[in-house]
Amino acid sequence: MMALWGAIALLTLIAVAVVFLPLLRAGRLARRDEAEDRQHQNIDIYRERLAELESERASGTLDDDNFEVLKLELERNLLIDAEDNRTPVLKAVRPGAAQLTTVVLLALLIPVAAIGLYDRIGRADDLERAMNPPQMPTLEQAIAELKRELEANPDNAEGWYLLGTTYVNQGRFDEGLDAFRRVAEILPPEAPQYAGVQGQIAQALYFQAGGMTDQVRAQIEHTLALDPNDMAALGLLGIDAYEQADYRAAIEYWNHALDNASGQAAQSLRAGIEQAKEQLIAAGEALPDLPQAAAASIRVSITLADELKAQVSPDQTLFVYARPVGGRMPLAAVRHRVADLPLEVVLDDSLAMMPGAELSSVDRVEVGARISATGQAAAAPGDLIGSVAPVETATPGQRVELVIDRVVE
């Protein structure tokens, strides 16, 4: 900000100088005009006196020798006056009182008006934030801020849930368990989120104990009594069954949990199911006949048009997505880098952004790819895009060739 105010002060001085400059120039012009007038007067006097001398010589009252002496004296005086006129006049022409008052008032008005206008319409605060962006808080600082918020608003169920999730992800299971129990105390039992919180309590207890215990199992049974489809409780039962080598039961639990899973959770459950199937095959047992949901899958090959390759860098972000035709929210999306191009990805239900909004939930989609100049998920001018639509989701083995060939305006 010191640079800003220094620049403002410099510009203000320049503006004041511009106001005073005409007055100073007027003084110099006045002095020059006075000198020129005096020089013209001296020349006129010289010519008049020379004419008088020539008249006296013609009438016989002045001989030639005296004429030449007096003429030489006139010429010498004229040269002396001309030399004096070239010497700067030390006495400056002073402006009048009215002129001086006007100029001083204008000079004072310029900085006062500038500061007043900047205070009203300026963006000093925004500039300060842009030049000194706030530092991103560390995780511990964010936790401390969240705890202060919860001290001020102890009935903030969302805050307690976020704190509990953060603690569990850090391996601080005792503190995470306390936070989830606080959420359960705040929420009424009939709340839609109540069963899910009980499932999180069961999961925290499981991690705290390092495995299945009677307390954990009782908490799981309590959760499933509230919601038979709770993903966390079913996932824990699947883990326990897998560790007991009951792979068939593990597959059933995890397949059941898939009904309410999406994103990374769905991928983890599917990976667990595949591992359990491999164990059954290795043991020579038949695989369970599980009901399979109609899953959609689109294989997308992405390339970048040659004429746009000079406009990107290898580290820029590449988003590949599928969304309903005419819609905006992606049903499936993955993230890569430009360095990965040319690239082939598979968009399917495991990449859903939220439960109930999977690729298989619609008949046709728009498949697109976008290179983001800012790294943000939202499209911005300057991004490079390509898309294909419509693409049928129910077609088995669907493949799409996609070329990034346009610039977002």
C-alpha cells in the first residue's frame, strides 16, 4: 500500500504543477514581451536620432567628422542596449492577488477532491487484499477456529459432525467419538440424519478398538434398526466378515451398502467385492448370484486439436465429465493433467457426484472435456473444450472419440 499512496502523492504533485505552470509561463512571457518592447523603442530612438544627424549634416550645421563620431556613438549605445536586453531581468512580473488566490485554491482543491473521491469510489481494501492475500489456515488452525465457533454455538450439529469427521480422519478416535455423540444429542431421533450419525459412532468405535467388539456390534445393530441400509454399518459388517474369511457374507454386506454409496466410497466397496470374489474363486467356491444394478459405462478417448496445443501447458488441469443433455451438474467426472493427453478414461456410476445422480439414471448424456486455465471446476473464458452429444448410456460397450477443439469465449 505504500507504493499506492506514493504513486497518488506523485500524481497529485504533478496535477498541482500543471495548475501553477500557466501562471509561471505567463510571468516569463510578460518579462520577454517587456524586453522586446524596450529593444524596439531603442531602435526607433536610434533611427530618429540618426535622421536628425543626417539632416544637420545636410544643412551644413554638422561637418562630416563630427557626424561620423556622433553616429558611431549612437551605434555603440544601441549595441549596449541590445546586450542589456539579452540579460535576464531579475525582477519577475508578479501575478495579481486575484490570480494568486485562484491558483492556490485550485492547488488545494485538487488533492482534497482526489482523496474525497477515492474514499467514496476507491478500492483500497480490495487492493490491499489482492496485494496481501490471506494465508490459508493450517488444519490445526481450522480445527481451533471450528472449536471456537462451537463454543459460541454449541447446538451447531453440522459443526460437530465436521469436527468428528476431521478427528476420525486424523486418527483421533476418542475426540471424534465425542463429537459424533454430541451430534446425536442435538438431533432428534426422528431426524433423517440421526441414523447416519449412529453409523459414524459405530465406525469410530470400530477404529478406536482396532476391530469388532461387543460394543461395536451393539452399536451396528442399533444403527441398522434405525436404517437397514446404512452404508457405514453395512461396510463394517462386511469388513468383519472378510476378516473372518466369510467372503460370501462380506460380498452380500458390501453389495447392499452399494445402494447408498457413490464416488470414492462406491469404488472402495466395489474393490472389496472383487477381492472377496477372488478369494472365493481361489478356494474353489461358486460366486454368489447377486442382483446386478443396470450400470452405465462410457469409454472416452480424448485428444487435443493440433492448432490449440501451443496454448496449453502440461500442468494445466483437464476435466472429463458426462452430464444430462441440456443440464449442468455432472453425473460422472474425473480429473487429469494436460500432460496425460492423449488419454482414455471410463465414466461410470462409481464416479457419481451424489447418490441417485448416477450415469445410469438418465438415457442420454453429453460427454465433454475441458482444459481449465485457472484449475477451477467452473468454466471460464480462455478454457479449451470439446464435447459429444447425445451419447446413449444404455448401449453396452459405448465408446466416444472426443477432440478438444474450441475456446470458451
